[in-house]
Amino acid sequence: MKRSFGLSSRPVRFRQIARNLLFLTIACAVFAGAAQSQAPPNGAQSNNETAAQSTMPPWIRAANERAAAARSVAKPANPPVGSDASADPALGVGTPQFNVAADKFVSPQGVAVDATGDLYVTDSDLQQVFKVTPEGKRSIVGSGFLVPQAVAVDGAGNVYVADSQAGVIYKVTPDGVQGTVGSGFYMPMSVAVDAAGNVYAADPWEDFVAQITPDGTQTNLGSGYNTPVGVAVDAVGNVYVADTYSAAVFKIAPDGTQTTLGNGLVAPMYLAVDPAGDLYVTDTGTNSLAEITSDGTLTTVKRGLDVPIGVALDASGDLYVADSFSERVIKVDDKD
């Protein structure tokens, strides 16, 4: 059932407010480290602080502790993708030159990489989807987005954009024709596509994950979600869902069997899966990128990020992370 607070007369504006509230709740875990640095001496707490903690969800309390440690780690040395190479000498040492001149990202959210190495980035504040070639040519994909949250690209070069404020999944063909895919979304936050052209989207407001086939048939996958944000699909048809408030990743096999992965995550957001079936998950609760191997082992790939959202893999296995609050996309060359 759709969550409602009596504001249905302005659904688009409400979606924006609701989306901001969703991220505000998750961001509490990220900002806690800074807040703790200003805490009263000797562990003293004000009445307001005590009251706030008593009503704080357990997963956020746990995230507060982990976030403090995560934010104390130095910022990653990985080169930012999407900044001026001439202004950043570190860019390009053994790294593709994603030079976008003087332009910067403001709030990068989703990332995807196609078979030729072109990088796609959604920027929710700029309300645009960018394509950046390995040679550094930057262009805009599609138009009319309100809050482009996530992006995916298929083998034919079709680009899919989850617009969380419009409540729509857009499809933009290589020749620029733009349409919509699926229906019934209220706040789609992620999108993925498999080799057969099936599209997957997660809606954390309605707590469902949908599969849309090329002929338009739409079905819901899995059950028992509590704010599913990220979705990914592997080469054999397994679907992975990052369920943020459950602090878990669900795996849904082609036969519908559902299992839980990622014990130890705090606030999983987005996912990418490699050909071996290993998962990479952004965790805003710990400001890190985690890996869940095909046997279920959870390890940390990169620490010290600043609200990591989208994550993608290219054909060579290189990882890209939309590090939202640092206003950049990072290529993860080295692992912690």
C-alpha cells in the first residue's frame, strides 16, 4: 500500500519531499561522525540528545558508530572521474582520461558503463544524465528529467533512467528517441537491464521490485522488502536487491527462491555484479564500498567515501562509484 501523509493532491512535490526524507534518514548515519566530534566532554549528553537517541532506529544507532570510524579515514586517493584533467595532475596515471573540461558534477547518483567504455552518470541536482567517452567527450542523454536517480545501459546502447521524482523509468534509444518503460512506480530509485532486454526497477516507497520484459509484461519479484533501493542482475538471471532498512541484500534466483546476503552491512544502497557472481555494494552507513563474493563472504573494498551511491563495473572489471557528497565519480583502482 502506498504510504501517504495526506498530500496526494501534489504527488510530484510530495515525491520530492519523500525522497529527501528517505535520504535524510540514511544520511543521519553519515553525518553522525561529525556530530560526535562536537559531543560534550566525558560522554555527557544533553536532554535533547538523549531523547533523540531513544527514538533512533537501531540500524541508525549502529551506523552512527561505524560512520564515525569511516569518516576518520583519509579521503581516497583514487582519481575523480568528471573533473578537469589539466587541473588535477593525479588524473590519468594509468587511468582513462574522462576529461569533462571545467564542468563538475554537483550530486552524482547513478553510474553505468557500456561495452565500449562510455560512462553514464545521473546528476540529480543538475537534472541531467551525462555520457562521457574514454576520450573525454561529454554529452547529455535524454531530456526533461526531474530527479534522475539511477542509470543502466543495455548491449544495444539503450539507456534507462530511473527518475525518482517523476515516478518513471525512461528509455532513451541510441538515436535519441525517449519513452517510458513499465508503470505503477511512485519513487523508482534504481534500474538494471539484463542481456535479454528485461528491465528491473526498485521502488522503496512502494516496497516492490519489478521486472519488465521487452514486450511490456510487468511482474513483481521477491517479497518482504523494507525499503528496497538498489537492484542488479547477473548473467544467469539472478536478481540482487539492496534493502536499505533491512541492512541486507536479497538474492532472487530465476526460480523465485529468495536468500539473504551481506550480514554486516549497515545501509546498503546500490549494487553491481561481475561475471563471477561477486557483488559490489555501496554502504552509506559506513561510507564504504563492500564486496560480497559468490560464496557469501563480505569484505570492504574501499573506505573513506562520502555518501557513496551508484556503483558500476566496466568490461575490464574496473569499478566506478558515484561519491555523492564529494561531487565526483571515483574509479577504484586500488582496494583497501
